[in-house]
Amino acid sequence: MQSKFLNDVSLVREAINNDRLIVFAGAGVSKDSGIPLWGELIDEVKKYLNESTYESDALKIAQMLYNEKGEKEYNEILKKLIYKSFQRYNELHEVIFDLKPQHIITTNYDNCFEEVINVKGLPYSIVSKDIDLPYAKFKNLLIKYHGDFENHNIVFKEDDYLNFNKDHTLKEIFVKSLFSNKIILFIGYRVADVNLKILIKDIQYILKKHHQRAYLLNHNEEISESEIKYYENLGVNIIKLDKQSIIEKDNTNLSPTGKKVYSLIKYISTEFNINLYRNSITNIITDKILVNELYKSLNRFYYFRRLPKYIISNLYPINKNTNWESNGKFSGQYLITENNQLYDFLEKYEGCNDERYDKETLDNINYCITRLIASGFNYLVLNVNRKQMTTKNIDLTSKLKFDDSCDCINCSLDDYDFSSTLNKMNVYEITNQTTLWDDLVYSYGQYRVCDYYKSYISFKQIEIKANQLKVMEVSFLAKYNMKRLEIALMQNLFFNKYENKELRSILEESQKIDLEEELTRVKYFVDDEVYSFLKEIKDGIFIQKLCNDIDQEVVNISENLKKIEKGGFRSDNSVENLYTKTATLYAFLNDNFILGNGFSLIEYSFKKSLNTFIIAYYIGTLELDRDQRIFGLSHLKQFNSLLLTILIEKAEWKELHREIQERKLINIKIGEDSIIDIFNWILNFLKSPVGQYNNFSKNFSKNNIFNSYALKNKNFRNKQTRIFENICLIIAYFNFNSEQVTELFRNINIFIKYQDVNYLLKDSNIKYIVKNKYKIIDSEVLIEMLNILTENNIYNDEYLMINDALKQKKIKYTNDNFNVEYFDFYDRESTFVQFYNTLNKETKIKLKEKLKSYLQNNNNIEFYFFALQEKILTDKKTKEVYKSEIKEYLEQNNQNNSFKKNCVDFYILQYYFLVNTGIISKIDIDEEAIVEVRYKFLNSPQTFDIEKLNINWLKMFNWDIFLLNYAMCDTIFKKLESYLTENFDKELSEIYFKMLKHRNSIKIMKVGSEIGSNKN
């Protein structure tokens, strides 16, 4: 018996130390103040009835008095009976405050507790009616659960109990919510007390078995074991007075019963040494109770899967009775506990197959470990004292049972399976039968697929449902997200499938939401720790700090690179810190269903961190000197699945690509344990537009739901485009093998082929995949892409690049389906030739005709040049038109003197190129009319006055065909040779050796020709 007594007392004392104790004070507390007990009061009431009665139902007797006397006389009789022998508050009222209860809840009608509060100046607010709750000044409350005479709201008769939930709604909800996560201590109640039984039965009905165990102080040594067992089944432990442990106090004015209760309270509050007790008796708290304590503590945050580490580390029973600073109980992935029993238990725990525990206990243990790991703690360390920790630690991941069987909307989105996601969301409906968890997953999923209207409406449904269920933390989260959707809803006014009237209505509603007011409303329905977390969400301090930390590490890594490039070194944890902060920010938002739309800083932080991870990886590729190798450098060795997930969703691809190109990175490493996941996720995404396979047509059908979203919802379409472009960069620049790249490219073809819109084909990052990986992509897959582009009449850079790749792979490709009508010559001066060369003979003729038509309406000199150079157009008329255009161009520029001395006019170079290659003849133009001397030289290098030749002109006119001409002119060659004898110029030296090579080739040809003539 003594061991049970001490165990119960220790748990109550721990609740005191952790500010988790709630005291329920019954009639017995006021007995020594002259206030009658419940039974005594009922006996007196009977005397006031018009007729004697044998009725034993106390509530019915009180109702009979009310019915007979009416409200005024009824209240007067009760007040007279209750205060007939009243003196003042007694020592029990005072000593209860020594227990430091968070709240005192009393079913008594007297004002004894109020008097103690006033006399001693204690920080407790009085709550007698519902309206008192929102305006409570202090954190600690005295709640008059059954009202008082001053407020005319006493609960005594049958109707009062029947209408209690209507007349005292806020008080009832608040008090009953305390049973879910606080330790309740009943004082002044008999085991047969009507009030006690009604309250406990109500709590059991609401919370089933998920409420904290309560305790009842009992002074009666004669209570039977069957009665004790009865209350244990109700969740109430009876604490019987143990004479071996307690010395009864005689220095009070209380009755013998009062003295016993007083002595017991005094023992719990001041005399019981919990540390001595823990050190002397081990395993008093069974493993199951310990697990239950941890489970209850964490399960308060059921709807929030990623808690800040400082919150986790301060939770009971991980750390208890401690004065540590909030940031001193963890270090990185290590959670530090001072609870020996918790550490010993988890150290011995053998995982999900531990045969010592039942299924419920195993499930609860796994839940707790999962929550700790989800919040970033992979290890548990035992603290011996404030200065010393054990060298041992527990690897929590080794104790965890991983469950990858979940197939919810959230998991489908995490796997980038948009096809499955949209199908699930299309049939989901929030009802009374669905769980709040699934409802949150659905609403957050709507946000993730950018259907902001539906997301708002569903969060609104959740708020109403959560209010009805009294799950107020979910109610606040829903309201918070409705407010955060304001910005997205404003964007939707410009383009969306919904009517502007509907959008404006919910936008106005969103703008009116006052989160401070919402938080105040929730305050009295959740415990302090949950409230603090909700306040953290509202204020955004944790998010802001993460963003600030990311900024600092971005600066640190950039500074590190500068030092390294100058030959210095700096070894720190900046890369590891950046990873931790970025991962925490991402998980904090996603795992807690928190919308980040209200914080543009968030998206900016993600983009900066991703660009910096590229720098951190680049640092690892640098060649190091001896000192740098010895001390090592902080760098990123490889990308894992989490980083690539964030990259896919958050990266601004142009910035990221610029960073990759600047660092000249290729085949960036992906961790071996991540590459399969990334490969499968990309495949899932690329297969999203695809429906079922048709056995008759031997082809896939389109996914109508996906394509409908893409067509109607521009936000969704933009997100798909961003993901697609980022995926293309990953395939192009990260280290997938040949089979993987080919398979991914094949599925890119499928992704494009089964879209109802070709917005992805206009100008995509597919070209970078082709540029970097064409050697390891199967040719048939590249050809399939060309066919898809042709089917969509898209002739862009990707088309040309794939053609060029096939040439490099020595694969001949002719496009027999090229649609000339859709080919646009605009801005294709230098590339239309490449398109022309992929066509069959018949299509080439059609393109020639279209080109001629285009040139008739557009005197584009450059088009003429390329058409003539590649001999696409060879007719005399075209040549004459071109020469006429050049002549006009030359004369016009001469008159305006618009030639710049340090620049070369490209059109003129092109013209003389065609002249020197013999494609066209020289135009009939007076050389004296050429104002610019350089072009006189270019027009007639053989006859140009050598004294006027500026040797640096050769740099401007350095095409091979020109150099061949100069090489045949001795005066030009000798002047260049003479200049280089006196002056070193790298560029002119290269020109000289090219000319020399041409001269030698000409000599060899002449010698060969003379030998041939002599033989003849």
C-alpha cells in the first residue's frame, strides 16, 4: 500500500513541478468553515418542502423545492441554509494554494477561495460565468463551476444539470478540455459524491480512454478495495492517507477529518522529497505508465507533426523539474534528457517486436519515436548533471518501425504522383464521418495543387467542424490558413475558372479575419504549451528566425568561397547549418499544414539556399593546396532526396541554371540512397497526364482530370511548368546513368504527348538535357521527341539541338512530316538552314518557295546571305536582288558616314565572303565612292596602297576565305611579317601562321602542277 501511495504522490508532485496540476475542490473543503456537505444540505431542503417525501434523488428533491417555491424564495432558502453556520475561510482553503495549481475548480457556492485570493494578493482570476473567461487578467483561474449567489447562476436542481451545457457552455468546454492533458486532483469529495460521478462520466464519454488519470484525496481508512477498483476503472486513483509516511498536524483549528486532509496536502506540497524517492525506489512508474505519459505529452500536438526543437526538449517527461534555458536541452540531432528512467527504458527497448509489451503500448512507443525523429532528433542523450552528459546515446532511428504504406493525398503529392492525387481529391468530401486529419490533408492538398478557392472553402469547413468537436487548435490553424490565402485569392481575381463574384466574397471574408482575436478565443480550450505553439505560428517568429539563419549561412558560405579562391581556408559548420535550417523550414510548413503565402521571405530564403548549395557543392570540386587539404573545407558532398525535393518545388530555374553554368558543373552527385527515390518521383510526375492503357489501340489515354486542371487553372499550370523546368535541369546536370536518362527522356516525351496544351514546348529546358546527355540517350527516344515537336508544329531550339545531336551520333534523320505552313522565318536568319537540311526533297522545294515569298516582303539581307551561302537559292534573280540590296546599303551608309571605326559591319563581311567564294560576282560600284578606307581594302586587297594599310584591320577581316586572299598577296604578308618582328601580338601571330599555311599549300599545289606538266 505504501508503494502505491508514494507512487501516486510522486505523480501529483511531478504535475506541480511541471505546472500541470488542476485542483477540483468539493464541499468537504468548506465543511470546517460551517458550510454543509451535499447530503446535509439536501436533508435541510426536505424540511422546506410542502409535504414530506421519501425521495432519495438529490437533484429531484432540489427541483421539487424550486417548483414549489419559485426562483426568488428558492434562492433565499438555499443561501440561508448554506450560510447558516458560516464563519470564514479555513486552513484547507489556504493550504490548497501551496499545491501551486494552475487552476482551481470548485463546485462550492461560497466565496472562501475568493477571500484567500484577496487577502494574500494571489494572481488568480475569478470565473463564475462564461463571459469571465475571455477577460481573465491572470493565467491562473479560480473557476466557480457551479456558479454562485452573486451571479445568480448556481447549479443545484435537476434542470440546472440538464441545461448545464447550454447555460455554461464555455466553462464546461474549458474544464473538460483540461482532463485531456492535465493531472486532476479532487479534494473535498466523497467517493459517492454526485457531482464527482456526473463529471467523470461526462469526461469518459467525450475522451473515451484518452484522458489523463485523475486522483482523489481520501481520508477514510475504511474505503473498500471494490470502491477503489470502481474508481480506477473510471480513471480516478484514490490516494488513501498512509500513516507510515504522514505525521498528522495538530497545529490547526480544523476538525479531525480536516486535519487529515490538511496533513496530506502539506505532505504533497512541501514535505515529500521526490528526488530522494526516485533515487531510492526504481521502476515505481511502470514502463507502460511512462510510455503513456510521453504519448499524452506529444499527442497534444497530434495535428502538428514537426515541432520546434526547443518545444520538444522542454516537454514532460523528456525533461522535468528543470531550470535549464530553453536552448540548452538539445544539440543538433541530439535530444538531451535528464529523465533516467526514460533513457533506460528506450535503451532497453527492442523495437516493434519487443515481446514485453502489448500492441497498444508498442504503437504508442513508435508514435513517440516517430514524432521525435520528425522534429529532427535522431539521438537521445542522458544528462547526468548540468555540466556532464553521458558519452552514450540512443539511436532512435534504430528503434523505429517505418510505415510506408500510407496512400493519402499528402503522400501522393510528396511522390509527385499528381494523377493519383487529383483523382483522390476529385472524390473526397469533408463530412462528419471523415477525420480532421484527412480533412487537413485534403485542404492542404488543394493548396499544393494551386486550387486556392477550393482550399479556402475546405479550410472554412474544417473550422466549423473543429469548433463543433472542440478541437480548437485545428480551428485556429484553419482560420490562420484562410487568412494566409488572401494573397493567392487576390491573384486569382485576374485569372481563374471561378466567378469573380465568388472570389471577391471570400477575399473580403479573408481580409476581415483577426488572428489575434482568433488566438484569444482558442486560449481557454487548449493547454499552455499548445497555446504557445499556436502563438508561435501566428507571430511567425520561429519562421522568421529560420529565414534569418539561412541568410547568415548563405553569407558565410559565400565568404568561405572568396577565401578559398584566394588560397585561404575556413572549416566551419556553415553547410551543415544551412541544410538543417532549410530542411526544418520546409518540414515545419509542410508537416504542420501551414501556408506560407503571407511570407514572401520564405520563398526567397528557399531560392537563396538552393543557389548556395550549388556553391557549397562547387567548393568540394576545387583543387586544394596542402593546407586546405589538411584542414578540410566545409562543402556539400552530394545532394539527397530532400534537397532535390526542395529544388524541384522551390527553385527559380534561371537563377539556379546561371549558378550551375558559372561553376561549370556537370554530373552533380546524388546520394546512392536517394537517387532511386528521385528517379521514381520524376517518373511519377512525367506520367501524370497519362490515363489508362487501351488494349485495343495499344496506346494510353489522356488523364482528363489532370488535363482539365492544367487547362482551367493557370496557377496549377504555372506550377507544373516550374516543376517540369526544374526536373529538366536535374536530369541535365545531375549524375543519372544511361538507362535512367533514357527512361526519363522517354517519359518526357509521354508527358508532352498526352498534355492538352503545348505550353511546355515553346522554350523549355529540354535543350540542356540534349546538350549535356545526348551521348547516353537512345537515338530512337531523341527521334520520338522530334516527331512530337513536328506533330505540334513546333520548330524551336530543342528541335535544332536534337537534330545536331543525331548528327553527332551519326544518325541520319529526315523529317517527312514537316509542315511548312507553320514554320515562321521571323528571327530565324541563322537557323532556318538547319531546318532546311532535315527535310526531304519535296518539302525542301516548298520551304524554298515560302522563303522566296518571305524575302519579297522582307528585304532581310542576312536571309539572302545564308540562302546563297548554303545554295538553297541559286537563281540569278535572287543574286541580283541581294547585290542590289548590298549596293544600296553601302551607298546609304557611306552618305550617312555611319560606319564605326572600331566595329565591322557584318553585312559587308558576308557580301565579300560570297564574292571571295565565287558564289556571286562583285557589284558594279565606284571604289572612290567608298568612304570608309577599311572597306576599300576589303574590296580590293591586291591593289590597295600598302602604305595606307593598318595591319590591325586583319583582325577585323580574319575569316579564312579573306586570309587566303591576303596570303596570295606578298606585300600584305611581308608587312604583317615585318610588324610582328618588331611587335608581339597574339591574335596577329595566329593570323600570320594561318596565312603562312595557305602560302605553303599554294606552293605545294604549284609544284605539283609543274611536275604534272613536265611529265606530259
